[in-house]
Amino acid sequence: MKEQELVEQFKRGDREAFEQLYQLYQNQAYRTAVFMTGNRADAEDIVQETFVQVYLHIRQLRETSGFRSWFYRILTRLAWKKGSAGKREVPDEDIAIRADKAGEGDSLTGLLQKEEREKIRQAVENLDEKHRSIVILYYFNEFSTKEIAGITGCLEGTVKSRLHTARKRLEKSLKEEELYWVCKNGLSDGSGV
């Protein structure tokens, strides 16, 4: 069944449709909340509260085609609220890495990919809340800049500007990390330089 049909049924009071929407959104919502807050317990609370808000206010949704953006607007605002109230915890292992691990062997390529993902995750974690949420929504949830503008309540130009700034900060952070690693471990070509 299509998502839009599920939303229509849910708006008419069908609890089974709500359950199906929950199954459809729960994992990605949790992953997004973990990235935004850096805290798994907070992420669980945020996802739960998001679904409660969706359940209570579904009739306020005008366009069923806008459910996904509306859902993530609620989740993002709850994450911002929780993030500004609490301290960020750095997860010991990236949830995205664990999700991608199924089928990935312990090959050298797999280990290098895992290390790269970890560096990127850490760089994203170090961004301030406004830039981190834009990056997460754009790259991990694949929203367009227009959709992100609707979710965050910003102008599309602001979203583009924050995305550009975030990219530059990530690039700088990843270059500094690489330079630090080279200085710490020396060059591997044996030149001693």
C-alpha cells in the first residue's frame, strides 16, 4: 500500500494504518534523532514523542502528500528542543554503520570504508545544531533544500547557505583530521619526511 493511502486511512482513524506508518518511519526517524542529538536515550524519547504528536494531530495535516515533511518537521523541532536542553553524548558506534554492516565482510576495503564513515560521522557530530540538522536531512534523509526549508521553517536560501557552510566546515575538519593522522603516524612511504 502506498504511503499516501496509509496517511488517508490514518486520518480517518484507522489504527492499522498508523502501525504501518510507524513501521515505515521508525528506523529512519531513530537514526535521524541519534545524529541530531548524539544521544540514543534522547533519540528514543524524541521518536516516541514524534509519533505521539503525529497521532494526536494527524487531522491538522492538510496535504497527505506532505506527511513525510510534516513528520520530520515535528521530529526536528523536538530534537532541537531536546538538544538545547541536554548535553550531547558521543555514540560509541555509529548506528548507520551497524545498519550497513549486514553483508559487509571484514575485508581491508570494508574496514577502510568503516573508518571513513566514522570520520565523517564524527565531523558531522561536531557541527553546530543548525548546520548538523541540515546535513542530516539533506544527505542522510535525502530531502531537497525546499523540503528542508519547510521542515526547519527557514527560507530555502538559508538552507542552501547553511548547507554550503556545513560542507566547508566538514571539508576543513576532515582535512585537519587527515593532517593530524599524518603528523602523528608519519608518512608511510618510508621517506621519513
